[in-house]
Amino acid sequence: MTVPLLVHTHGIGGIDFSSMVPSALADVEQHAVRRGVHLVPSVFLERSYIDRFSEVVRAWSADRERFPSVLGFSVEGPLLGRSGGVPPRGIWSPSAEEWERICELGPHGLRYIVMGPDGGDLDDVLEGGVRYRDIVDLCYANGVRIALGHFRHTHPELSAERTRELIDYVHHRYGPSPDVLLTDHLFNDMPRAFRHVWRTPAERAARDGERAAFLAREWHYETLPELLGPVPAALVRAAHDEKLLPFLNFDGDHVDLAICRRTAEFLGTGRIIGITDDTEIPVLAGETLHHREGNHLWYRSDGIVAAGTGFYPRQYANVLGLGLGEDGVRDMFHTNPRRALRLPVARAEALVR
């Protein structure tokens, strides 16, 4: 059976990946081995953490044989919209020099960077004095994939237009392949035309009727913008057209499982990467997190969702419960992420359940 690869996870054991030090790598490895998983730790990158993060990545790269369960790193931000659960210190606009320092970690194991695609047009000069197009090219020159996510919520049509522009640019310049471009968590932290989850007891009281009304409408390529909204429609269409691979969370708290199933039925599990977007500790990039009644999510002090607690066994059970089968699990948590991040296929005696 296959070893699951978790490509979007923020903490394990007592370790917050967004503030870890090189000496923590051994503990991360041990935790991953005990859970039977491989990891690509995801970091919210504060400006003050660049030096330490570079030390972590380079320490892993120099001695990676000691950490066979850690298969690289990813960065969430810092070029993100401000509407979602991103630590405020993790949203900023790097200078050209800072972008070079971040992207030069690509050959050492930085696999992808999550960035909002709607902060400007490709030729716009951003706050840090760098053109958006130049950031994209710098990432790919260093072997770093881009994952689209954390959108602005003010002008959905403009966000969708800029998203399509970036998708086409990457696809034609660095493709053609769905593996050259990723998304962050599909349906989360983006403007939508539908309710994607019912988290509180009050919301769940209305879930059956609202969800049934939404699912009663069949998904067709041509009508996705009306059904989903311009931004999620642009991403789902691009995934359908094999221009990118979207991440989708199957914990049931980030996205309702019935909507996950409809998405997987429309795209096929060969066009999705499953993620956990979780942490095991109530700290994320220096912020203290807490739970709220009715779900398993971590929340910030302002009530915004920061991360989940749905570690891999719950994802595994939910995917099977949706009828997507062991092949679906293998596609979304093993084959697809390894292929997209150019990692070798790994084998183990048993899949963690």
C-alpha cells in the first residue's frame, strides 16, 4: 500500500512549523514515522522568520537522509489577501532581494508558495517594487511551484480575470501540464456564490435544505460561474482543463463532505490533491488558537478559522465514506501530490487508517 503525503499541514506533535528551528527536524521526523505519513510542512512566513526558515530548509537539505519522512517545505504567503485566517504578520510584500532569498530555497527543498493571484495584473509593480510576472518567473526558475489561494473578496469578477490570466501565463510558459500550478484549499477563503459548509449548530439546522437545493443543480462546465461564483469556477474549470491541480480538504469542517464528493465526481480524483490544513497544537505563527462548539477547527481570537484538526485518519475515513474508494485515496493523498511536486512514489506495508 501507499504512504500518504501531507502537503499542507502546519504543525505536528508540539511543533509549529511556522516557528520551528533546525533542531526540531528530528522530532518532526519521529512524529511522521509514528503516524505513518510523509510531510511537506507548510509555513506562514513572517518577514522576521526568513533567516530562521532558511536555516531550517538548508539544514534539511544538507542532511536529508536523516529525515526521509520530510519531503520538503512549502510557504503560505506572504503575498495573500487579508480576508481569511492568515496570521496578519504573514501578509506582506517582499522586496526583490527578499523574493530572491525565498526562491533560492527552491533547490534546497522549497516545493511551492501559496500566493493570491488577484493582487494585481501580471505587469503591475507591487508594493515591494517587483512586478508580479517577475515573481512568477523567479519561482519557476528555482523549481518552486505556485499555488493560488487566499483571494480578495471585494471584486470577484476582477479576481477571476486575474486568476485566469496567471493560469494561462504559467500553463503556456511552464506547461502544458496540470502539475505546474496548484491551488490552496479549494472553496475556502475566496468569494463564492454558494454556502460551502455549515459549522455551527444553528447553521446545521438549515443544512439539509440548503445543501439539497445546491446539489439539486447539476454541475456543467458552462454554468459553473453562476453556480459557484467567478473565482471558484475559474479554478474548477482550469482543473477540468488540466491546467492546474487544486487542493481540497476532506475533514468535513473546511468544506461540506457532500460538496467534496460533487467536486470529486465532476473532476475525478486524478485531478485533485487532498490536504489536511491542520495543526496538532493551539499555536500558529505566534497566534494562540482555540476551538468553538460544533466543529474540530482551530480559530483565531477574532473568530476566523485558522486551521483544522483533521489529521490524516479522518480524511481517509471520509474519502472512503464518500464512496471514492481506496483508488481515490491513493490518487489524492499519494500519486497526485508526489507527481506534482516531482517526488518519488513510496511504498509501505500498510496505509494508515
